[in-house]
Amino acid sequence: MRRVGVYCGSSAGHDPAFRAAAGALAESLLRRRLGLVYGGASVGLMGAVCDAMLAGGGEAIGVIPRALTAREVAHRDLPDLRVVPSMHERKALMVELADAFVVLPGGIGTLDELFETYTWAVLGLHAKPLGLCNVGGYFDGLIAFLDHVVEQGFLAAPARARLNVAGDPAALLDLLAAERP
């Protein structure tokens, strides 16, 4: 692995543990000499993980749709900010640039990025590992739902297993590194 794509909120959420996890993820990436590929914003968890990477001297690549440069407040201090025409092109470029994916807490946009990347993996369009950083049980409901989808016959167990889960960033990166071909 050279770079990890991170999907997370353009808000910080209410629990301070979410921002702490973004910082811990950046520290883990820096220790492993891994670069960051993320949504290009300066706010929320996106800004927190990028700021920590830059403060530690790490590589950070932001990918942001033109329409969101104002709403998500594009990171002005980012040496490599790529502005793309659409959300689809954001996701496609992030998948191209990253070797694995970590999902921190976030909203509907984060879930959209998670599910498109996860779907592409299940369909065999990429073989890059993907995981949820289940900070404080944030994704418990989603994990239970995915298990329910398997039980109901709409997702095969091996496909469900493609989505790794760990409670902290370092443990999740260990899982992703072990899965990497």
C-alpha cells in the first residue's frame, strides 16, 4: 500500500471521539509512511485528517467536485488539490489513486462513497481492501443491516466479508494491510 483513501464527514459530528479518530488515523498513516487521498475539504473530519497529515509532513491528495469547492470549503493549503466535474469523477479518481479505503463517521455523502466503492469491489472492478472505522459503535446499525442483507440472501457472505471492521484506525489499517494482495 502507498496511499489510503479516506471517506468521512465534512462535519465533525457531535462526539469528540470522531475528530480524535481522524487525528489517530493520520498518525497511523504517517507512522506507516502512507499517503492520504480524501475529499479535499478543509472542514469537518475531512479537514481534521488532512491537517494532521500535513502537520506531520505526510502526502495528502484532495479530490473535490467543482460544485462543492465552496460548500465543503476546499482546502487551500493542500499542495495537491484536484478539482473534478462531478461526484462520480471524484469517486473514480479516488479509487484510482488509493490502494485501500478507510471509512470514518460521516453522513449520506460518506455512505454514498462507501457503497459505491464497496459495490465496485464486489463486482470485481477493483480488488482494494475497504474497512469501516467503527468509532464508538457509530456503524453498528449499518453492520447489523449488512448482516441482515446476507441472512435474507441479497449479499453473499464472502462479499460481506470484503468490508473489514475495527474500532480504531491502527487496527483497521492492520486488517487492510493483511488483505492487500
